[in-house]
Amino acid sequence: MRRKAQQQYDVVIVGSGAAGGMCAYVLACSGVRVLMLEAGRDYDPVTETPMFQLPSDAPLRGVGTREKPFGFYDATVDGGWEVPGEPYSSAEGSEFRWWRARMLGGRTNHWGRISLRNGPYDFKPYSRDGLGFDWPMSYEDVAPYYDKTEALIGVFGSNEGLENTPDSPPGILQEPPAPRANEMLVRRAGDELGIPVVPSHIAILTRPQDADRLSRFLWPGNPTAQRVTAESMRSRAACFYATPCGRGCSIKANFQSPTVVLPPALATGNLDIVTDAMVREVTVDASGRATGVHYIDKRTRLEEHAGARVVVVAASACESARILLNSKSSIFPDGIANGTGLVGKYLMDTVGASVSGQIPAMENMPPHNADGASAMHLYSPWWLYQEQARGQLDFARGYHIELGGGRRMPGFGTFSGLERYTGGSYGQQFKEDCRRYYGSFVNFAGRGEMIPNEDCYCEIDPDQVDQWGIPTLRFHWKWSEHEENQARHMQHTFADIIEAMGGRVTSTIREDGADAIAPGGEIIHEVGGAIMGDDPRRSVLNQFCQSWEVDNLFVTDGAPFVSNADKNPTLSIMAIAWRASDYIVEQLNAGRL
């Protein structure tokens, strides 16, 4: 593989997750010779996923630890909010948590698979309320790529015709699974409160894909791409509700880059992958054009160079900003593509707050399996757009509600706090209390939009390097009143829902939004750091994720995001990466790259 890395490629891609994997798939299917570099180890969900192990089979009953924050079975390997030998820091008065997954496929192995389209308002937020920035493209520009991305990865959901919650064309979405008991109770409470509760959009197959029809839809006139795509789709099975998707999926029912986009890309013969390749910087020639990347081979600790006509950085928003900032030369003394000084700036994360409750109506339920398709079957999209537009709320952007609870697989801590309802019990009475209360708890998590601000950014730490000798990042973070007020509103809304369900709130409801809001980075939706725009003086990239200053350099992950809508960013990352890849193919064919 090192020998391959020394060859000349059309495109070198840094990163193998949502953006890198999608770029590799589109480019390889289009006949472009691609080299992918991944900082983590090789990973195969088919052979490595613990599909049927129980919490009782794991150390500490599978509970989360510092090394495995989401539990023993979580798919993330060699990663988390802390990566040994790869530190980062936060400036005084700031708190930011940076999640990394050092493995083939990156965070696509771990994510919740929630796949929501940004709506028309989300692409033009400044035009709507005068805050933040507008994107340099519209929803109509990206909609065809949402169609293709949903068709490729497989997304279940429904079309509800709701404001700024776009529908998908016929034949794109798969049927959603039936709602669970707790979700039906939430929907009834939502009806009383005027809160929509509808089928969620999740990247999990509820039936086998129509491989022939979808491959023709995705790749008209390209028989090679049709063949590899159809073969890949036929290898995927529909979900049979086995274990949480965060473990990975050995039957390929959910979307993971190593099972959905990398196999067909490799099958074209146009993609090579080098793992354990820690990229340090983008290299340039005397004219300032990108020539490739320097990386550390983590197995030998030797420095290598991979050359290509085009460099695509898709290492995740903060890692991509770090690579650009570390790519210093006489032409780019402050980092490549950073003539505006905006690389690393306008970092955003999703606003998060949560509340739990206990529902008496769900006590003493008969034993049944409510695991379902791992993630929630129903959710609530934001519903107060008009109230916001009229200035009736004290925050400018909205949130959606994610639902949890019911009779899921019990684990360590399932019955923690039971004494609050029983007064304390032992022996046979304790067993009876467990049966009574098991499955009667619900939780609500808000996921809201953050408005970009100048106080949130990352920069190179002047005093720290990682174990590979690469300078690390230092984060600056500050929520605005919009986000804090939004978090307070979340908690009060969730409490209202629990009470409408006839339940009792078990969380502390905060009156100060600063106490309710999750720390920056904790929701793991960080975007920004290399924002796109239509003015080279006020942005790093154009609408096709292409550097204004280095025309053969592209950044296609979350870094180009101009805003961070309440919709989880992964679907948009993939759709925008597909659009950028089509542009790269067009420019290569025209001889402009």
C-alpha cells in the first residue's frame, strides 16, 4: 500500500467517513483514480460487530468508561472525546469536547443515523432573521443530491408536508417502522399541545433495496457504476431489530461508510485505501497549487508523501481545519487557503438539552421487545417557525425533539433511582418493583440550531504537539443568549409533554439556559471552520467546497457549513460532498484541474 501511495493519483482524499467515503464513491464510479488516506486502523463491520452479545457478556456490564464513553460495545475504536497521544486544549474560560474516531469509516460507524434534510429556511437564515450568514446555494441546488443520497444509503421516513421540513420524491424513502408504545403516548400528548410527532428519518433499511431501479436512477448511462452499486445494494439485508446501531451492523442494514460506499468504490478498481496514515499538511508547489499531502505512517512512524492533481480534505470539521492551519509555507504563512484568516473560525455544534420522566400508564406492561430499529421511530420537527418570525420567542432558531425510553435492552443502571418511587425495597418486593417500573421511563433530547459567532473557533496550540509531532488544536467557545434561551425552552417543553402524558418529571428543570445546555462538542455535530460563501473576502470556499485561493484544493466535510440547522448534519454532509464530487469530475474532464 505504501508503494501505491507513491503513485500519482487524480485525487487524494483525507478521511473515510461521511464526506470522504461519499467523495470516493462518486469519484471512483466516475472513472477518477483515487487514493484515500485514513488516520485510523482498518475496520470491517461485517466481521467485527458484536450483534448478539448481551450487556452481561461485557466487562462492567457494558457500561461506558473513559476509553469507551458510549459503552463497551460502541463501534468507535481508538477514539472518543479523548484519544491517547492526541491531546487538544480549551482556552481559559472555554469548554469544548472533541470526538474523534480513528478507524476506517470514521464516525459513520457510531452515529445515530438520523437523516434530516435542511430546508429552504436553513440555507438562507440571514435573509430570514438577519443573523449569521446565508449559504451560497439554495435548497433547490442541493435537493437532487439529497434524493440521490437517500436512495443510495437507504432512509426510512414519511412525507408530512411540514414547514421547512422537506418531503422526498416518491420512491426514495423506505417505509418507517411502527411506533413503540411510549412513542404513541408522546404523539397523543403532542396532539394536545400542538407539537407534531411524526415518523423519524433514519438511515436504516426496513426492506431490501430495489437495486436495479435505484442503481439506474443514481447512475444513468454509467454501466460500471450501476453494476457495482447494484451489487453492493444486494449485499445489504433489512434490519431485523437485533442490537443498537451504535455497535455497527454485520448485515449492512444501516449506513456505514465501510459497508455502503467504500465497497462499490473499491469494486470499480479506481480506489486505493491506506489506513494508519496521519495527515500532517497539504503540500504546494512554487505557484501555490496543491501537490498532495504529507502524512505519518503510524506503523513505521515514517513520513510519506501522496501526490495527486486534486486534494480533498474530509477529515471532519476540526481535523480539516487543523490540517489547513498546519499547512504553512512561504506562500501561505498562516496556513493554506487562509488568506482571509477565516480557517478555524465560526465553529458550531448542535444545541443540546434533555429531560427524563416516569409515566405511570406504562407501569406493569406485559413483557415485550421494543428494541425496534435501534433509533427512535417517531420524532418532533421544529413547529414554531411563524412564532419565531413574529418575534414571540427569545431565541431565533429552532430545535427538533428526539424521543427515547420504553422497554429497551436493560443494562447497568437500568434501575438506578428506583428508590425514588418505592421508598426503597429488597428481596421479592424489589423484584416486583423492577417488573412494575421497567419500561415506564421516557426521555427527550432537544437538538437545536446554533448561530455562528466570532467567539467560537479553533487555532493551533502554540505549545503542544501530538505523539506524531503534529501541532494540536486549542478551542475557544461561547454560547450566545439565543442558544441558552433555546435550551431553557427545550426543558420546559419536555416537562410539558411528560405532564401531558400523565407522568412526573425526574430531571431538574433549569431556569437558566446556561445550566441546561450541553457543553460545546458534546452532541458531536461540530461543523464550520472553513465556511463557504459567494465572496472570496468573507469565506474560505465557494459553493462547491473549492478553495478560493487554491483551486485544486477542496474541503467536503462539515467544515464548509455556514450554519448548523437543527437537522443532524450527516445527510447534508454527504449530499454536499456528492455535489462537490460531481463538480470535481466536471472540472477534471474539462482540464481545469
